Amino acid sequence: MSRWKGSGFSVLVLTLTLILLEAESKNFEDMRCKCTCPPYRNITGYIYKINVSQKDCHCLHAVQPMPVPGHDVEAYCLLCECKYEERSSNTIKVTIIIYLAVVGALLLYMLFLLLVDPLIRKRDAYTQPLHNEEDSECVQEMPPQMDGGLGQGNTVLGRVEGAQERWKKQVQEQRKTVFDRHKMLS
């Protein structure tokens, strides 16, 4: 259980970090020009990124400083591949916030269930071994004490316990059929 508490704490720290980083770093842009230039003569390849408009997204504006002398600029720029890229940082932020909120809600719900489930769940006094024939027959002959406790009205807990008891009876019948009669139910 402490492992899950650590995960919840990690999500909280991550969320706070993202909020602080967003507040401090307002110098990013949603539009940029990215030029990928391969190696040319004795110059290594490089990727240039600059915030310019779409019409200015070409080698002459994006590649700063120009690594080649003036007479080789045209040949160098013909090798470079420039692409204009746009993104919506607001959409990305909203998506991350929604994702973190859902994960946080699920972690809180799991923690709630871990704390409340032992209080709600009653101890099942009639657990049977899988292959024990006498015990499975005793369960079928058991008086309806379990169903009597379910008559608590139409509460959700009562309905869930009733469905659980019906399911247990079906499982016991299937076990008896498969192991005693060696038949599969359809």
C-alpha cells in the first residue's frame, strides 16, 4: 500500500512541477522553422531551429550563423531541408492535466477502496477447497442464512452481496458438474 502512496505523491509532485515550469518559461513558441542540413565539405551536419513565420522558413533565414562563406551559401542551402512546424501548447497542457486528473482520481478511488473494503466485506465462513466433494454438498444443503442477511432493503451493498452469493452458487454447481460428472456446462 505504501507503493501506491508513493505513486500518488509522484503524480502530485509532477503536476506541481509542470505548473511551476509553465509559469516560469513563457519564452517558447508554438511555431518554428526547423532546417536539417547534412555535412558539407568540412562542415558537420546540424539542425537549426528558429521562430520565424511560414513564409520566412527557408535556409537563408533559418540557418544562423551561416557556416559557409558567401560563394558556397547557395550550394549549402540547396542541401538543407527546411520544414515549418506548428503545435498547440494549450492543447498539450489541457491533455496532460486531464490525464493527471484521471490518474489521480483513480489512485484516490483505489486508496478509498483499500481503506473501506475491509470494513464492508464480511468474512466468508463457507470457503471450500476446490476438489472437496463433501464440502460442496454441504454448501448446497446450507440453510438460507446468507440470503436472510441480504434482506436489508434495496441498498447497493445488499444487491452486490446477493449477486455475489448467486455467482458463488453457480460456481459451486459448475465445479460439481465438471469434477464429479466430468462434463462441461454450456
